Amino acid sequence: MHIEKNILDKVNEWLTPAFDQKTQNEITEMMTSSPKNLEESFYKNLEFGTGGMRGIMGVGTNRINKYTLGKNTQGLSDYLKKSFPGEHLKVAIAYDCRHNSNTLAKVVADVFSANDIQVYLFSDMRPTPELSFAVRYLKCHAGIVLTASHNPSEYNGYKVYWQDGGQLVPPNDGEIIQVIEDLKYSEIKFGANESLIKYIDTEIDEAFAKSTIENASFNTSAEARKHLRIAYTSLHGTSIKMVPKVLVLAGYTDVNIVPEQAVPNGDFPTVVSPNPEEPEALTMALALADKINADIVFGTDPDSDRLGVAVRNNEGKMQLLNGNQTMVVMTHYLLEQWKKAGKINGKQFIGSTIVSTPMMLELASAYEVECKVGLTGFKWIAKFIKDFPELKFIGGGEESFGFMVGDAVRDKDAVGAILLMCEIAAQAKEKGSSVYKELQQMYVDFGFFKEYLISITKKGMDGATEIKQMMVNMRDKPVSEINGQRVIMVEDYQNSTARNLLSNETEVLTVPKSDVLIYYLEDGSKICARPSGTEPKIKFYFSVNTAIESVDEIPAAEAFLDTKIKNIISEMKLN
């Protein structure tokens, strides 16, 4: 098998004394036994995507290992010194349940400390939102969490947070990446200064729990909280460290945990994927809910930023909600609470993303607050909080099962979101309603919006090329009509243009560039194409809507919208 010279150059660098003997032996073995794997491991450098850097663990520049993360950390150390000259630099580090997360976290801590930076390292795995909270609580300059979120078990990752508690955004991300790329592996300082590594745990846990309860509790009676029966699974992840504790502290004592999934385990042995977006992941929690007659089901991903929710429908059956539905239910509830408290005066905002439901815009309009819409990823919602200090952030979410309540945490936070959903469910139950009925009434009041997502997986080097070509084709040959509806607007976030196909006028998009295309149809439908920033996938998001006058019209309206989505997918040849 022929291997390109640029790949061989990287391989040869990794066979020098800058790398340990074990690493060199693995590479030598791959050269003879698995040249294709060698090529996949070195053909590119791992890149920062929407959720930081994620990749398969192993040797090579395209893998997660002590050297790729060491280089990241050395580059970040150099950048911090340049950005905050003369300051006593501090960073916080957390990690999840994945294989090697704890040892990789210690490598990262070692490199920071070797660069005379004070490190606060969690003594055991913790939820990602707790790291975001800790950065601000400890007044750190940056934070790192070792996680690959909901990716398969062979993955790990490296998410970087800035001093506001939000993930890296421009211009810092690009500047840091440049510093990292300019570094040689031989420049990494691995020799720890243990005196600069402080282990943290209980104090931060208690402060985080207290903050969560303050932000996500809304005068629910003690009786209502006591009578809400909850089924919960951590899917072998980190939320087990905080969710049960927070719920009990808040007064929710009927919390029933799926025992087979309660022990953290990087193999995620009971699920195909530890992703609450996938219905299969909540199978055991739903079974428990039926066994004990629970009112609501929660499941979280390994690092506890995403949550899946199921509630009882009007027939008493458990029904999974999608990320858009949970987002609008929580946002609507928050807006209503703020309105009742007299706290809305036009200087508030909610946050969403370009691939999430347009129903968020309807909610903002109805409650006379702003809805700021950013690129995919919670770092953009966190950036709005920083960029618009004159506006108070109420809450916000994205379709991929994430939500953020208030601004104490600057990332999606399943711990706070679960408590908020419990408040909504407990209050609804007390007045003879349900979360499901509340959602149905929202469809009458604000429009019936329905969303659907298709993810197409294309692995490896060849897959990346295929995904790139799919986006090129959609850009170069834009369609003018889909499912009998004219395309009236095409937004191209890579070229920063919004083109009206009816008037042929073009506007400039002011958000940062991103490889995203959105088609708007004349009937209000919306179609978005976006390669994933963290997985070998291209995603297509569909949103359709219709007006209804009563909940009785929902079944017919849903069938109508389902057919519309099906026809769009068929016409775009995506099925």
C-alpha cells in the first residue's frame, strides 16, 4: 500500500526520542500489520469542532493521546501567558467516565503545572456543567474537561473553556489553534510541578448544587415535589455524581435510579450508544417507569450536558420528547415565571441555534424578549451572555437535547435542566395537567412546529471527502423548488450570504463562518444541511409547521406535517 510522503513524515517524527518507546513500538507494528490504520491515524491533525476536540484514542496526530493533548495544553499554556501577562494563572480540569479520562486529565494537569500554572483538578469524574461553573467560581482563566460527550466508547476528547465559563469562541479559538500548530512535540513540558496541582471536590459540589437549586426552582410546593415520581438513568456516566443529590436537596425524594446503568463505565455495556437523543438509550429507564408508574423519565449522556426526557401522554403511555420539544417547554415555563414575577421589561433574551425550532422565535415575540440565534453549539449562546451584558439571559437550548437555565453555567447543563423539568412536571401534576398537555396547548397558542433530523455517517478519510462533496453539490447546484414549494431564501454560512431567490437580493450574514446551508420554503418549512463538527456525519434538519385552533386538531395536523417531511426527504433523495 502506497502511503503519501506527508503522512510518512509525520510517522517518522513520532519515531524520534521525543516519543516514548511504547508509542514508537505501536507505530512500528502498524507499519507492517495495518498500514491503512496507520494512514487513518496520521493523515491529518485532530481539529477543534463545535464541541472542542474529539477523536478515537490511539497513537498518531489524528488520535487522542498524551502527545496530542500535551501539545494542546502546551499551546494553551503559552497563549494564557501571552493573554494575561503578569497574572497568577489558574485553570480547572474535570473528566468523565471514559477509558483513560483520568490519566489524560493528569497529563493535562502536569503540563499546565510544568508551565507554572495553578491547577484545580477534580479528584474524581464530574459532570461537564460543573466544570463550567467551577471556572467562574474559582476565578480561573481557563478550564478543560476530558470527554467525548455521547460518542462511542473508543472516543475521548478535550473541551476548552475560557474565563467566562463558556467554551472557546473566536478570536481566541483560532489564535490558540495557531499557537498549537506552530509548536513542536519536543517543546511539550511534561514534568509536573505537583505543588501547583490542587485536588477539588466537596466544596465545588456543594456550591454547584446550591447554585442549581437557586436557578432552577420556582416555588413548587413541598407536597408537589414529594409526589412526583421520577425514573432516572445516568447511562453509566457522570450525572450520577450530582443529579440524585440535587433532586433530593430540592425536595424530590421519589427518585428511582436504573441500577444496571448507575455505575460509571466507559464501555457503556447496556446501550448501543450512550446518547439520550437515541430512543434505544432510554429503554431500561422506560421499563422502570412502567414498573413503578413514574410520571417522568430522565436520561443523560456520559458527561451530563445532554438530557433525554419522556412523559406520560394523554393515554397514560410514556412518550419520548425530542430536544426541540423539551427546549420550548422549558423556555415557555421560564418566560411565564419571569412574566409573573414582573421581571420582563424588554431587556431580557433567550438563546437558540440556527438548526433548532423556529418556535423559539414565536415564544420570544409573544413575551416581548429577544431571541438570539447563533451557530450550532452552546458556546455561541454563552458568547451572547458575554457580548450583551446589558441584557439578562433567561434560558436557552438547542435541538440536540441541551438546555441552559440562567447564566451560572455557560454550557448545556443536564443537572439544572432536569431540576427545571421536575418543577414543570410537579406543578402541572398538582393542577391536574401534565407536561404533555402543556406542550399541546403551546402548539395551539404559538403554532404547531414539527422537526426531524437525519444523520448520515461517513467514516474515515474517504467519508470526510464524501461529506465535503455533498456540501459542494448543494452549494453549486441549489434547488429552486422542494415538494412543490418554492425556495425563497438560501443562507450559506460558509460564504456569509443570505440570498433571496425571488428578488435575487443578497444580504451579508454577520455570524461567524460555518459550513452550513439553510433553505427556507414559501410555506414556512426550513431545511438545514450541516457536517458535524465532532463526528463523521452530515446532518439534515427539517422543520415544518402549521396553525391549529384546538388540541383536537393535533392528530390530523401531525399526520399532515409527517407527510410533508417524508415528501421533502424523498425529493432530496435522502432516504
